Amino acid sequence: MRKVVIMLAIGLVLSPAWSAQTKLQQQCIERCMTEQQADPDVQRQEIVNLEQEAAHAIRLGDATFFRRVYSEDFSGTLSHGEVVSKTAFINAVQSNLFKYEAFSASDIKVHIYRDTAVATCLWSSRTTFKGQSVSNQMRVMHIYLNGGNGWKVVAGQASALPPYTPAAL
């Protein structure tokens, strides 16, 4: 009888630990189920929308989008090879050096690998630079990570397409 009482006492003492472990296991399972149920087509469309929003924000010179969607440790390379941080990229977007008449993102392709997405697209723009109208195109690649606050751009690369005019670089 004494053994039964001791086993019962040990069971009562340890039962909260079992309960907490069970709760943690259940939360883990729920997270995994949620992640597995994410529809890749919906995620792709999210990224396509973000790419189109980025083009719109550049055309308007509006940095709000980039403050929200670009990660604090963003690293990018502009079409002429300059490496920029999030702050430097935002400064370039807000610069009065170019006045965009048009700016668009097209041919957007998105590949998703779990919590990472790679987006490539064609940026086309028509700007006024020192009083002259200049058109150019760039191939752009962005790397996104999906975290607790949604998709964030962590890296970007732009490559100018011919003709390589000074304004296009």
C-alpha cells in the first residue's frame, strides 16, 4: 500500500510537468500544421503584389513601403554595382535626381522554398534626368524571408539592360 501511495504522490507532483509538455507539443503541432497548409499559390501572389507595390512606391518616391517590407539588415546592389543598406536604398528612392514618369514591374516570377522566396522581374522606367527623357530596363532579383510579420526583403540585385546609358546605370 505504501508503494501505491508513493507512486500516486510522485504522479501528482509530476503531472503539471506532463501537462506543460503536452501543451508545448500541441502548440508545435499546430504551428507545423499551419505552415504546411500555407497555399503556395497564395504566397506567390503575395510576393507578386509586393513587387508591384515596390514599383509603384519607386515611381511616387514614397519610402513608406520600403520601411515596412524591407528588413533592417537589407543588403542590395544597385544596377551600377553600388552596395546599399535599407537606409541608403530609401534615400535613393526619395532622391530628386530622377523624376519618374512611369515605373513598372513585369515578368514577375516567384519561387518559394519553405520560408524563403526568390522573386525576379523586369523593371521598366521612363524618367526625366537633367531635362531629358530617358527610358531603361533592369532585371531585378529580391530574396524574401517569411517571418512572424510576413514577407520581408532581405537582399536585392538590379542589373541594367542595354543600352547602357549613363542614366540607366
